[in-house]
Amino acid sequence: MRKKKPIVALIYDFDGTLSPGNMQEFGFIQAIGKTPEEFWRNSDAVSDGQEMSHILAYMKLMIDEARIAGISLKRDSFVSFGKSIKLFPGVKEWFALINEYGRKKGVTVEHYINSSGLTEMIEGTEIAKEFKKIFASSFWYDQDNVAVWPAVAVDFTGKTQFLFKITKGILDISDKTRVNESQKDESKLIPFSNMIYFGDGETDIPCMKIVKMFGGNSIAVYQPARKEKFRTAQKLLRQERVNFICKADYSIEGEIWNVVTSIIDKVKMEGDFTCLQRKMRNRSL
């Protein structure tokens, strides 16, 4: 019987993790005639004034402001804005390089997005095809394919549900049955110990903590030019929320490459050791 390759799941937040800013700031906010500061200040005012989810607030504001500015609310329009999103150094090349590293080591590498941002905009980026699944917020569209209301709003605690879906191989974002079924650890498609979570801030803490607590690895990504981001990463490491902090550079010369390839090596070695132990047990029967 051929031994199955271990799967390592790389799970990324998006804004501030793969991209240097909030995705709405790369075209959409400019198109509605606002500055980023104005848009987010208005979004916070809606949220705080109504005791409303910050995610629902920004999504409603996007619809309202797009209507006022005469911008199409069709799905293709949001996808189109995603084409302008900037990415950190090395991100475009990262996926092919790390996939090939895993292949040479006998490990399957899978990539997932776990974000409070918009699925539609992420789908517009040139890296969208690299992800097995994009778990993120999205709009509900009417019969004319026009956005009318949030379909999925993913906040920082809501993101944790997708970790449990990934470990069981569930890709249906609306599933609420299989994700809650009891399953032995050894039968899970991707154990938490084979997960690497990438995030940039305090909104990622629940996911970072869960992955780390169950034996996986969490990485706080920071932008060297922004001192507050580095201080946040240091705080997360000091409080043992993450295993590593790394500069936002995904090239093979960067810290992220060294950390992730070392984790892949570790997963492979531990998998081989477990198989060896199993063989020894079988010989004793």
C-alpha cells in the first residue's frame, strides 16, 4: 500500500499579510471619490453608532457609496477592482516555489485564504488561482448579478470556523453540519500540526492561537517600514500567540521562506517517524 503524502496547509489572512494595505484602498475608494481615511472613518462611525459588526459596516458602506458614485455593483465590477491590488515582494512567485519545495520533499502544499476582506476582490488578483479555497466575506447578488446585501461576513472570531473546515477537508463555506461532527484526529485530512497560519495583526489572534495551541505554527508578518506593525508582531511573539515573526518578504532570500521550508522539513520527518513506529507495532502483532 502506497504511503499517502502528508499535506501542509498554508492559511493566509490577506490585507497586511499578502498585500500592504486594505484591498478597498487599491482603486475602489478612489473611484467613489474618498480618501482611505474618510472611508474607514465613516465605516467606523456606522459600526460604532449602531453597535454593528465592523465587517457588515464596511460592506454596507461600499454598496451605499458605489450607488452614490454611479459605480456598478455587479460582481464583475468588484472582481475588476481586485486586479489593482498590490502584493508584497515575492508573493507572485512564492506559490510555485514553495509547492516545488514540498514536492521534492514528498509533501503536498495547499494554500487557503482566511480573510475578512472580499472574496470577489481577491478573485480579481493574479494569485487567486493559487488557492484551493478562498474563505472570505462576499455579497449576495440578485437576478441581475447586482450586490444587494452581504452573503458572508467574516470577522476575526468567525475566521476560526474555517480552520476546522480545512482540517476536515470541507470547502463548502455554508456547511454547518459536517464541521461539527466528531472525528478522530488520525482520520482528519490535515491535522492542525500540519497547518501554518499567516497573519499581520490582532484580528488574527484567535486563528493564530488555535493553530499554535493544537501543534501547528503561526507567523506574524510585518512591514519593516511601519514601526507599529513591528511592535504588534513583537507583542504577539512575546505573548506566545505566534511561533515566529517575519518581514513581509516572500522571496527565497526572506525569513518566511526559511521558516516555512523548515516547518515542511519537520512535518516530513515526523510523518516518516510515525510510519516507522506503526510498522514496528504491526511487526509485534
